[in-house]
Amino acid sequence: MSEEQTNKKSIIYQHEGTQYNVSKFSDEGKLAFGYVVDVNQEINSLNKRADILQAAAVALSSKINSQLTADMQVTEVIGAEEGTLSEAVADWEKSKPV
């Protein structure tokens, strides 16, 4: 075995408890394996981003809750006839502070 072969690490794919050497895959198999690696990295990145966004939502809700006062309370129940959530979001987008 040459020094180059001993220094080169094999990339291993595991399926149902059996390990396979990726360097022996067909070109199509190697491409698919690369895509699987990319997809899993993207999933991990999106999960991390979702965690960060959830933490931001908690922090923002806390900021909102800390400034609530009794004079802001609504005493009557607002029902569905008052409008939809999408209408409320559209109204907010038009009136939100800059």
C-alpha cells in the first residue's frame, strides 16, 4: 500500500448496519451521495435558523409583555366577524412604525 493510499481517508456510507466505501460508487451514486450530504447540511442549517428565530420570538414577546398596561386591555371579545388574521396583518403592515 502506498503512502498516498494510507493517508487518504475513505468516505463511508452506512445503510441498514452495513458500511460501504463511497469511492467505489458509480459516478451517479457519488453525485447522489454528495447531494445527500448537502441536503443534510441544509436541514441542519435550517433547524439552527428556526431555533434562532424561535428564541427571537420569545425575546420579542417578552419585550411586548413588559410594556403592557391596563389601559391597553380590550374589554369586549373580538370575533371572527371583525376580520381575518390576514386582514389584521395587512393592516399592521400599513400602520407599523418605521
